[in-house]
Amino acid sequence: MSFRILRASVMVEQNDDFHEARLLLLLHHASTRGDGSIKGITKLAKLDFFLRYPAFLRRLVAHRACESKWKREQMVPGEAFEENTVESKMIRFKYGPWDHRYREWLGLLNARGLICTYVLGRTVNVQLTEKGKEVAANIAQCPEFSVLNARSELVWTVAGALSASRVKDLVYQLVPEITGMTWGEEIDQ
């Protein structure tokens, strides 16, 4: 891997704006279906896991294509450099892949008026505000985000309607190498 790509990967990993834009894209696709919310930060994290790791998204798409409820096999949008690098690392956490910054990012998006969060039962639900829908739609139209937007749409199409528990189970089923990892260890692709 060239030094330039490595340096760019580190810069992206440390850029909250990039992560927030990625979450806005996920919420953008959620906003077009159902009640427009993602039910639970854990579910958001698991969907984001597949968005951040296209190789694992391919496993999910192939698995779901074999299920009777979802029969379409689709190409997973991606760039060549994503095959060997992950610009946005997650770590092994007690309940699977996680990034300790989710609550921070959601707090920033909420403070900017782009999302709202509300609690139903014990679940924190996340959805775009009207302003957030505008911003997310603009990001979705940016050529720089075209691959990430297409992949976000695919993640939502394939797994968005599933419960948080089912998405978690799929992570463990389709990425069994996670179970052998130590808590806090970075997940490689």
C-alpha cells in the first residue's frame, strides 16, 4: 500500500465529518421506508458495519440472496482500494462490531438539527429531521459519495427491515472470525 493511501486512510478515520456523512446516508435510505427511523443505536452500528466493510457486505448479500424472502443477488458497490484497506475501522466489542464514537457522532448530528433521537421502551430510535433529509439528499448526490451512497442503499435494502437482534445474529453467522477476537481488537477485512 502506498504511503499516500495509508496517510489518506488515517485522515479519513480521524475525520468526524466523514463518519457523520456516512451515518446520514444510512438514515437517508431508512427515511424512505417504514416510519423513517432506525430502531436502536446497536442496529445502526451493525448496519454501519456492513457499510464500512464491503467484503462482509458481500457475504450478507450472498446469504440473503439464498433466503426465500430476498432472492435478488446484487453487486456490492466498492472501490478497488477497499478490498485491502478499511478507511474506517471498528473494534470487537461485547455485542459485536462497534465504534466508541457513535454516541458522539449522533450527539453532533442532533446538535446541528440533522437528526432527532427518541426513546421507545428501552430503545433509542434515530431519524432524520427535515433539515437532515435535505443535507443527506445533497450528500447522496455528491459524486465523491456515489459509491458509499449506493452501498448504503444496498445495506438498507438487504438488512434494514430486519430487527437489531437478527442483524447482530447475521454479523456473528457471516463473520465468525469476530467471535475469536479479543474485546477492543480492531476488525480487519
